[in-house]
Amino acid sequence: MESCLLTYFVINDEIRSTCDFNPYFFENKKPVYEVLRIEQSIPLFLEDHLERFFHSCHLANLKPTFDESRIKKRLKALITYNNLKTGLIKFIFFKEQEKEFFIAWITPFSFPTKRLYSEGITTAFLHAARKNPQAKFSNLNIRQQADNFIKENKVYEVLLVNKENVLTEGSRSNLFLLQKDLNILFTPHENLVLKGITRKKIIDLAIHEGIDIFESEFKKNELTDFDSAFITGTSPKVLPIKTIEHLTMDVHHPLIQLLKTKYDELIEDYLKVFSW
């Protein structure tokens, strides 16, 4: 069930008390949604998130009557009223009986510790796949299944495997693979995954650094061909993987550190030039 932090949330153009927040209102609506990382009261890569949001609406055959500027105004109000410096904002959109509902709130978050960035995370396989990975729709079944599996098996993230035993993505992240001494970044093909904003940034950074990108289908049993792996996402940014079930990965591949550093620099540059 969704939780709403701090004092206020937004519904359409209204600022409301979190006392009025009712997750049951949209629990079974399967809305289009986005999650934004807030740093220094600034939503990171906001333009990319809004572009994906409207693309998801198009795939869902939803036509919002509002535009990007209206969303920015609502998000700015949410950040300002809550005096939010760092955290995550989630916003959703759906229609009910031709009435629009845009709801945005501060959602619980847990950013990785310095130790996890240094030592890497534990992961395991979960046999599940999103029906339409190209669009960011709420899928409570997979999310709850993943959350329960993570808790029961005491891992940081699960890697989704479809019916063909092909690796797709993490429950909240995208996956990248590396081979020792190769200047190549391997990742599941974009048709298999939600094209994450961080994923896109990492691919762009890799190309800029002269790193080759290889997108393909990778079977679960082909993971032994790789020496290192990492996930990307709004919360984890660039986070190395220590183990995939019983398979140990090298967290010190130089490309992981390079891309992590370059991504942090990209964030700093974005924060310097951002304006509403």
C-alpha cells in the first residue's frame, strides 16, 4: 500500500493535507506513473521523466488535458510546501468516468549506503515479466511479488526472468553486464525493459566515453559469461552487484566506477543549470 510522507500532497491543482491521502482511492486503477529523485529541492532530469510520462499516456490511450508546464507547477508547489530537500516524489495519472486525477506525493525512499556502493548488492532471480514494459504502468502484482521475495530471501533486488528464461530487468531497476578487460557494456534489449531514465543517461555517457553498447537477449544460464554487473535506477543510480544468487560478481570493474563518477558529475551539472 502506498504511503504519503510529510505534510502535503497534490491532487490535480489542489494542495491537501496528508491526512486526506487515501491510497485505496487509486489502488485498482492501474495508473500511469513516474518517480522523481529530489536533490537540493530539484527534481532530477525532470524533462526526461515528463517525456516518458506523456509517452506512457499515449500507450495507455490516455489524453491529459494538462501540459508539462502544469505538471511542473504542481510539483514545484509540492516541493515548496513540504520544504523538501532530498527524497522521492511519485505522481500518477488516471481517468475515472471521464474525470482526470493527477496525484503527487512524497513517497518513502531508501537510498543505498556508501558501503553498498563499495561492496555491491545481493540479487536473485524472480520468474515474472511485465506485460508492457515500454510504459510505466502501476503493476501491483509484480511489485508485491518482488517485495515479498526480496524480504523473504533477504536480497537487495530481484532480476526478472521471463517465460523464455531471458533476463529483462530488476523490479525497480535496469541491468547492465560486463566482461573482464572488455570495453563493452551489455544490457537487455530495450524492447524487453522499461527504458529507465538512468539507463538512458548511462548509455549516453558510455557512448561519449567510447564504450561500446551491446543490447540483446541474455538467457539466465548465460550469466556465467560475465564477470561484473550493476543496476541503474532513480534511487540506486549506479550500483554494483556482488552476487546473483550463487554467482559471485566482481564489483571493481573499472567501467562501473567510471560510469558512477560520470553519472554523479552529470547530476551536479544538471543541478547547476536547472530552472522551473
